[in-house]
Amino acid sequence: MKREGQVRIPSGCALAAVISKEGRPISGETVRRAMIPMRERSNGLGGGFAGYGIYPDMREYYALHLFYDSRQTRKDCEAFLKERFELVRSEVLPTRKLPEITDEPIIWRYFAAPLQSVVADMQVDEREFVARTVIRINSEIEGAFVFSCGKNMGAFKAVGFPEDVGRFYQLESYEGYAWTAHGRYPTNTPGWWGGAHPFALLDYSVVHNGEISSYDANRRFIEMFGYRCNLQTDTEVITYIMDYLLRVQGLTPEEAAAVIAAPFWSAIDAMPDPAQRTKSAYLRTVFPSLLVTGPFSIILGFSGGLMALNDRLKLRSMVVGEKGDCVYIASEEAAIRAMEPQAEQIWAPAGGVPVIVRVKEGVAV
């Protein structure tokens, strides 16, 4: 008889997050610790983190994190970037050599400002310009992959167990007001550096546990608006859906959650508040192809906050805890205790009901 740990865990993948509502700096080591007791939720084929508020001295610039296959690819991509951006700083992203992390690509970091003349010629706003540029690099420049491109935030990911990935990227040297983390157990796609979580576009980042059955419908819809799902993985399409709903359509996180985890029609009909009933029906009617079906739990990071969300039937685990001004989110209570042993009010969110935590108004993020 096979024992626990000797068989695949179908509800695997590990999620964790922490945010300070006061905007206080939190070491990246805090969220790295959360991944240690959840090691068996991963299989070593992907781990990653996203930190918010980690580049305060460069907050006005887009922080572009890239993987390159070769020096020549880096030169070619930099030539493309210089046609569109002022590269204020260009440097190797600091890492430390570890025997657990192998086959690393060239990992580069740029702090960049879009050239306003080019933005004006394209007749789009700055954020749309950056998003289009990133999608074009990832689709058309062979051997180059932008895995983070927001302001005052950054994603860090690799093939490996997440606790090792955190040491590889020296997360203890970063501080931010919010962090997310992921340990991957890939089921339908291979483990490679770009396929690890988080998936990020601008300041939106997504870590995900589960498998969505609506991938094809979601992908076909979102690609009509210029997105390209190059990696054929559900987390990538969820990230683009959130960018489309929040940035392009201008929905709030609460409204976006009501699209991707829309209430059942029977639940909408039973809503006692007529305004809520009308709004929920409207969102489900207008964005039917963005309903995400299947078992999932996700944590969305965005500038100034986090959102945690389960599928409507809550087929993946997620718990929340608090201590002081900090809110902790994870797949298991053990991970929360690893971040804060004295965490209080630990509870499990209901399926389809978002938990949204924002840094208080007036705090610089």
C-alpha cells in the first residue's frame, strides 16, 4: 500500500501571501518560510514569489525582469527595448548559486521609462503600451521572456522548490508591503522557468492552485483583445483576464471576482437586494466567456492590495489569518503559522466570495 507522499496529490500546489495594511515593509524571508511546511504540495518543477513595494527608490520606472537563452538574445532584445524605452538601469538580477537550482537562464533586470513620443504614435496610454510591448517580446523574440513588468514590484521564479527559489533570488534582501508565493505541481504543462508562478502583467500577478476546465473558452475570448496565450496554461489566461477586467474594463476587484467566479443563476435569483441582483446578472451576462470553471484557488496581487478567491464550490483549500495590521493567506494553516506563530482569527473563505485586503488610503505604495 502506498503511503502519503508516495502518490500524486491532485489538490497540490501551494499558495501563500502576506500584506501589511499599514504599508509596513515585510522581509521576503517571511513568505519564503511559509513554503517550507507545504513542500509536499510541490514537486520541484516550479516555485516563485511576487513582492510589492520592493523598489521604492525606482518607483517611477517599470521594473522589467527577463529570462534570456543567450547573450545574443539579450543584445537583440535590448535593441528592441531601446526603440521604445529609456533604460535607466540595466543589470543582472542578483542571485546566489545553489545546487538545488540548475540550468538557470540569463536573468536580467531593467528599470525603464516608455518613450513618450513612441507612446503617442501608438495612440494608447502608457500601461497599454507596456503591456503590448511585453506580449510582443514573449511572442516574437525567440529565447527572451518577460516575467515581470510592473512599477515598484517584481516577480521572482524558477524551476525548483519554492523555499530554494527564495534563497536563490536572495529574497531576504528585499522588503515589501505585500508578498505572494507559489509552489508548483504541474499537471498539463512541463516545468520550465517561464511556466513557474506567479504570472504577471504590469502590476497584476497571479498564483494559482487548481485546473480550469474553461481554458479554451477563456483563451479564445481574451485573445480577441490582443493578448496571446503563448504558454497554454490556465494561470496565464487568468492573469490576462484580470488585467482585462481591472485595467481595460475598469472593474473593481469585487466586480472582477463576480465575473470569474460568478454566482449560480439560482443564487442570483435568490439575492434579497435588488441592486445586487441586477448587478450580478449584468456581469454574468456581459462577460459569460470569462467565467472560470473547475477547481481553483487564486491569489491576485495588485498595486496596493491582494485578493484571494476560491471557485464557487470551494474545491481547493485556502485559509486566512490575521495579526496586528497583517493579513496572511495560505493553502494550509501551517504556512500561516510559519509566517506568524501567533496569528489569530484563522478562517476559511466561502467558495466564490473574494477576500480583498488593501493598504490603507494615503500610504505610498
